[in-house]
Amino acid sequence: MTTSLPRQDRIRRALELLRAKTTDKFDEIIPLEAGEYTDPVLAKEERDYIFGQVPSIVAHSSELPRAHDFMTIQMPRNNLLIVRQKDGGVRSFVNLCRHRGAMLEDREKGRCRIFSCGYHRWSYDPDGSLRAITRDNTFGEVDRSEHGLIEIPTEERHGFIWVVDNAKADIDVAAWLGPDIDPMLASYHLEDLVCYKAAGFDEPTNWKIMQDAFLDGYHIQYAHPNTAGKIIHTNVMAFEDFGRHCRFIAPRKSIDRFLEEDPGDIPLDKYVTETHFIGPNSTLLRQPDHFQLLTFRPHPLDPMKSRMEQRLFVPTVEASGWPQEKWDHIWNKNWEILLAVLHQEDFPLLRDAQRGLVSADAGDMMLGRNETANQLFRRETKKLVAAGRANAAAGRAANSVTPSSP
């Protein structure tokens, strides 16, 4: 494995793997079962013990640039209203009125100084406090300080907005990322970029099928022969295991000029794509001149549905040095290519995979030694679920203990 080497050394390690016609590998093939992608009990455990316990990325900071800007997001456990505050911070709330549960805001994004429920017109300030109860002289006494919007733990770090989808949880993004990934993300200065475009897609597939596809360097020439397969080498990855997260470099075919010659001190950044798995559910792609983020979230009820979101992070117009027209043209063309590959190549394959996995006699399946990032993703997902089960069992045991008589 490639471990914590400087970037140019890691790229040269990928070049060595390409010359040897091999890739970094784990020690063993590991088994899979179809039920991991169809079981409703496991799906609920993943919603509660993964998304309800650890931070996940929901947006880039530039998507809420001004005070009172908001967005709404369906998380696995809660529908959220995420609001930029007057002090510059970001807070998230369960997107429902505390009166009788009507959804407070149905727009995907906007700007609002007062959030009003369309059912009985109760209203809330951007900090979640209950501002007004209509006809309160007839409603009865309500402690407004106790009936503001329910807050969800939220933190802004490294240019991302993160949440733990559980009102009773705490959030510490640095601790979750750990001593390797936290400074790594800081070094990318993602907060200086802007989100050129973001889009979400609701798909009839389990979220893990979706996540797996975008950690997979083994399928490129077969699933994308006329697109990515012409650009990136298949099954060549210089891989780093950081526990909950990982990173790997895949060489582009433009690096082939150095197969027979030593690149010397030439920087090789433009000849590779670098992929990061940011647990529990994000793939961050580092391209030569921009970043792409893909996030995958389970449906709140159905194990065979999920939502994928794609974001493109680019330098500002001013930082690029390009005229606005050129900046728009280049990034819009890039965005359209990404969308075309998703809709024409990735999604049809993944939908068919989910359809196949409901087969009663699916049989045993496996992940190969070469599928390192996929093995890590499965390993860490299973760890979180196992920890959640253990904590739940301990809680039940504690509650079942009958105090002894004096």
C-alpha cells in the first residue's frame, strides 16, 4: 500500500504500478450477500447507527453565501432546514412546525427572514425560535422558549457543511476525520472555491450500490469504454488506508508518455485523478483544476432507494483569470459531460444491479483483493452498525435492570 507519501511520490508509485500492470491490493477476497442491499431492518440500522451518529457532508459553504440563505435536504432520518445565520454561522433544524407537524419550507433553497407554516401560519426566526402563534389569545398558554424548531448538530469545516442526523447527538468533524484526513482537507483550501453547480437524483438503488460504484477503479474500461475509459487507466490504484476514510491515485492515460522514460522532477499532477472516500458516504475527486463531490444517502424508508448528489467546486472567476463568459463555458461543458456519463452509463447499470439483487437465489458474492476502497467502505460501514447494535443492546440491558429492594 502507498502510505502518507508526498503527492509527487504517490503519483510516481501509481506510475510504477502501471508499468507493472498491477494495483495495490488487500490480503483477501471478502464475501458479500444480496441482503445487504435489500434488508429493511439493516437499512434502518444504517440510518440510525451511521447517519444518526457520525458527521456527513450536506453542502458546500458557498451554497449559503449570505445571512438568511437556506436550503432543505432530506436526510435518512430527518427532513432538514439549513440556514445561514446573521453571525455567519450555519444552523440546521428539523423542517416541520412544532404545532402539528406540517412541513415548514418546501422550497429547495432561497432566502428568508421569517419561516411561516402554511397550515396555521405559526412563524419562526432563522435561529429556530418560535416567533408567533396566530390567534394566540384563543390557543392557550405555550412556552415559546421550549417550542422552537428542533435543532440538528451542524458544523462548518473545510468549506463543507456537515450534520449528524440526530437531535440528541453531538458533532465533532475534526475528530471524525482523524489526524490524516482533517489536515489533508485543510491543505486543499476548498473554502476558497465555489460550488459551480449542484444537482440531486433520486434513484431506485440502495445507497451502498451507489457509493461502491464511485470508489471502483476496476469497472472503468468496461462500463465507460467511450468516456472515462479513454481517459483513465483501469484497475491501477495507489491506495492509502486511513481507517474510516481512504485515498487513491489513478493514472490518466496521458501519463503513458512516461512509461518508457523517467519523468525526473517534472510535476505529474495533471496526469492523475485522486479519489478520496470521506466516510460515511462521500467521494471527493481531485482533478487537475477542480474538485467534484458525490454524496449518497439512504431513503428514509425504502432500502432499495437512495439519493445521489453531485457538486462541482471550481476557482472563482477572479481567481481563474478568465473572463466570465469563458469561465461559464468551460465549467458548464464539464458539468454536462459529468451528467451525461451518470445518466447514460452509471445509473442504468446500478438500477439493473438492484433489480438483480432482489432475486431469492442470488447466491454468495464477493469483493476482490483489488477492490480496496470498496472493501474499506464495507468494513467501516459494518463497524458503525456493529457499534450501534452493541450500544443499543447495552442501553436495553441497563433499562431492564430492576433496582434491588432496600
